[in-house]
Amino acid sequence: MNQPAAVLRFRLDGTGHGLYTEAIDLSRIGPLCIERASHVEFDDATQQWQVIDTRGRRLHQDVSRRACLRWEHSHFDGDDAA
């Protein structure tokens, strides 16, 4: 099954949210407010890459950075994304 490169959802108040991509020039529809949802960093103690949310909570970890980036994209751009 093919998944779109990015998903943009709109709330009832008209605000949109989703992972930022340059596939669509979103600045053409209005001013942007971009907030980071998480970051990927290496943990020396566990010797694994981690996806950390803005509150400092570990959401996912893997020995592969690429796997963490894929998980991050799937989690924040998936059907269950807030």
C-alpha cells in the first residue's frame, strides 16, 4: 500500500497540522507557525538512538537512526497523530 509523502490535517477552526515538508509551499496559504514535535538523539548509556518528545520523554528507541526516523515520521504523520 502506498502512503502519501506527507499528511496535512485541518481542524474545524481552519488551522492545519502535520509534518513539515517542502512538497507544498504552505506559506502561500498564510503565515506558518512551526513547532518541533520531537528529536532523534543517540544515548551513550544504551548505545541506541532515541526519539524524544518536547517534554523529554523517550517515545521510541532502536540501534538504527534510520529506523528511529522512520518511526518518528510514521508516528507523527500516521492516522493516530494528534
